[in-house]
Amino acid sequence: MFTRRQFLRGAITVSAAAFVAQLTGCAPAGSPTPTAVPPTITPEPPEPTAATAPAPTASSTPATRAATALPTKAQPTPVAAAPTAPVGTYLAVARGDDPAELARRAVRALGGMERFVQKGQSVLVKPNICVAYHGPEYAATTNPQVVAAIVQMCREAGASSVTVMDYPFGGSADQAYKISQIGDAVRAAGGQMVTMTALKFKETDIPAGKDIHKWPVYQDALKADVLIDVPIAKHHNLARLTLAHKNLMGLIQNRESIHSGIGERLADLATLFKPRLTIVDAYRMLMANGPTGGSLSDVKLQKTLIASADIVAADAYAATLFGLKPESISYIAASAARGTGTLDLKSIKIEEIAA
């Protein structure tokens, strides 16, 4: 298309009618054919350079800025850095004279109870209170000071309720709660001791179960927002050791049947309950004649607590305190094999805390 300048030049050299004819290709009847004048072509202005390009103003629109922007060489899209693995303690081992303080230090090393309990959540703490005829010095039941410290930490984290329960096989629950000293310790810490009733056990699906797919389970254990597993580390005449996996048996019925194929069946239960935090009480350890004990000569004063979000890792470390390899305990090996946790203690960060 001609520019305005070209149009004026054409008007000087030819008549208006002839120029129209030149533009349209249609001359008036009887008119001589005009001599075409080639238009003068004005060179296009050069591309703006960095020195001559107009700077965008504050009032310029995105479209204007795009129009005046200098063409740039395409740059390769930067590759996002791969996310790094969480840095922090995977398992904490606290040693010292004060059981309550060991619990606090171990949980603090993992990031504090706020990592596991959110404000307004309901918490179920599951210690081992299996019998009603031995006090805590016999190491058959979880240390009451440890349980009380856990209750206090949950309350401090903002838990709406903290209940503590077990289903003893020796004596009544009320007797076991009293003789173990856990009942009084929990109430003083602001928690609630609950006597489990047979009416609340219900046949429950275990979706990830490999050996058992249904089992009668205490329903309140599944309804709680957070489950904290607090076993005592002790010998067991059938399973070799009672640790966190086996402590879950206090939340089911027909426990005798679990001992047939106990490794896979305890691993199945762990997939159902999924404790958010495991704290193994090894302050006193029952080294023989478990699970009930009865002789102080079987008790070792270890003064140790183990804490982890990984039930397998917690049990694996506890097994080493008995001089055993974690993989030699059937339920630890079975649970690790299905990916519930790790028994490879060399692959995780362990924080050792001394008083």
C-alpha cells in the first residue's frame, strides 16, 4: 500500500483522474493512458537498539511494554532443584535418671509434641498395663512417670482430650491401673483413664493385611485423631520381645490367636493402627520370664527411652538393647518387609541424648 508521501508525489506528476486510474486500473473513457511514475520507496527505519529504544513509562500498559520490548535471545528453562530429604532426627535415644525428663527430651529432639499433636485433636495413649499384681519396679508395665509426661506434653500441645487405656489379661483394669501407678499419674497430669469395655470391640477390616484381613478391634482406638504407642521393653516367652508392635495387642480381642504366625499378624495390626508416635520405655527392662515377670532379679535398670515416628525403627533399636539383631524378631522383620518402617538403623539419623 502507498504511503501518503507517495500519493502526493503521484498527484504532482499526473492529473487526479489519471492518478486514480493508476490506482484503480480503470481509466476514464477517451483518456490517454498515463505514464506510470514509480513510487519512491522510503527505507524502513532501523530496528531500535538498546540505546534508542524508548523506555517504558509507569503508565504504559502490558501490551505497550510488550510492543516496545527488545527481542531477546531465548533462554533455556531453568531446571528446578530436586527437593531435599527432611533434615532432622529420625530416632531419639535419651538416657538419664529422670524418666519424665527423658520422655520430654526425646520428644523435643524429634521436633516437639506439636509435630505429632495439633490443637483440638483427641489423643489416645496406649501403655502396657498387662497385669494387676506387679508394681512398676518389676518392669512388666510401662513406667508411670513416662506416661504422665506424655499426657502433659499432649495437653501443652493443645489436645482436646488425652485418654489412656489398656486391656489387662491379669486382674481387672481398675486394679491394674492402680497397682501400676499409671492411673494416679495420668489423672494428675490432666489425662483420663478409660476402662475398656467388651461392647466396643467390633470386627474390623484390615485393608493392608496379608495374614489377617478382619479382627475384633476396640473402636475408640480407631476414632482417636492421634495414637501414641508407649510399650515397656521386656522379654516374652513366645514372641521373644514385647515392644511397640506387640503392645498394640491390647487394642484387640482374641489375642491368643495372634500368637500363631505372630510376625505377620502383628505387622498387619501395625498397618491398621498406624501410631503417630512410638516411645519405648526401657528405663527398666524385663530381661527374662516375660511378659509378666515377678522377680527383681530379672529386671535391668537401663535408664533409656527411645522415640520415633517409625514404629519399626523404634522396635529395631530396642531389640539391640537385648543384644538381639532387629531382623531376628519376626514382627520387626515382617513389618519392615512391607514398608511400614525401617530396621536399618545405619540409614537413619539417631540423636543420642545424655542427662
